[in-house]
Amino acid sequence: LHRIKASGLKLRFCTNETQATRENFVKKLQGMGFDISVAEVTAPAPAACRILKERSLRPHLLVHNDLVPEFAEIDKANPNCVVIGDAAENFTYANLNEAFRVLIGMEKPVLISLGRGRYYKETDGLKLDVGAYMKALEYACDVQAEVVGKPAEKFFESALAEMGVPAQQAIMIGDDIVNDVGGAQRCGMRAVQVRTGKYRPCDENHPHVKPDAYVNNLAEAVDVILQQL
């Protein structure tokens, strides 16, 4: 990251992290030695808050406890929509059923999902992501969720707008073939997949998404990008 910033290139961290506020997410990364600030992070929760305010929506939240502070300024009384994030242990039958009841009781259900990932990787292995639970609510309520976060085009477009960079001049680096690579390419960006994190060899045979390049790790991706300057 130091090398990217020293080169004068603009940098944005596009995350679907919804188990922590941006502040705590950044503290965690800083503790690992990353040179990063909250202003450099594009995350689903603040983007969702903008939508809620614009449309006068009052959410029933099915999110991780640690994410709730991001919604502090949002009116949550008498909800007229559901916002679902990666709630982890909060994805109990009772909590899913409560969200279902809110949605099914509406004339026109509104379901906003903070990403639609299928799974992600933690130190103790792969874990189900928000997309699996989003699909359950979609199916039960016959509703189409509005996705805020990767791979939604608006999410990538907001990151590009924050940097003041056109899509054609931006490169996305990520480990998720669909949400990182596919989402970025649909916006006109180039995308590089790292063979770390949740990457699996079968990603290289994906029927629809073909990265512009593969690299073995983030350092190699930086090497490739800086060589192009």
C-alpha cells in the first residue's frame, strides 16, 4: 500500500464487511500494519443509510450487533423495510422469521441486502455469507432484494466517484471471482484475481467471469500495476 500511495495512484478499499463499523474495521487493519483511514473505505452500511434517508425508509435490522452503530441516526420505529447484513450468530430461526414477518406484512416488501456473497473465509474455515439468507427471504416473500455492496454497479460507481477516476482507468484487485472481479468488470473496470483468501482453483474455469490477470498475492498485484506506469 505504501508503494501504491507513493506512486501517486488513488486507492480505495471496497469491502462488503458488515460485521463491524468502518472505524473498527480500519482499526483492525491498522493493527495488521495496513496504512488505511476510514475516508479510504467504501462499505455497504453507509451506502445503505444514504438510500434509507433518500427514500424515507425505516429499517428492521437483521445485522451483526457490532454494525448497529452505523445506523444510529436512522429512524427504526414502525419499520417499512428490512436491511440484512452478515449477521453471523444472529442468523437464528427466530431472527430470520421476524424479518420474514415484517416483509410478508407489507403490500410491497422492500428488502435491502448489504452484499450477496455466498460464503467467505475466516481463519477457521469457510462460512455462509449474507447472500444465502437473503435468498431465503427472497424465496419466502417472493421479493427481489436490492443489493448494496459488491457486486452492485452503484457500489463500484460510488467508489470511482469518490476517487474522481473513470472506470476505464481503475483496476480492482480481489479474491472473489463473482463479487470482486465480475462486479468490477461490469462497470468497465479491469480486474485482477489474487490466488489467496477465498480463491479456489475451480474459479479459473468460471463459465462467465474471466479476470484480466491472475496474481499469487497482493504484493504481486502491486508489482504488475506499477510496471504498467
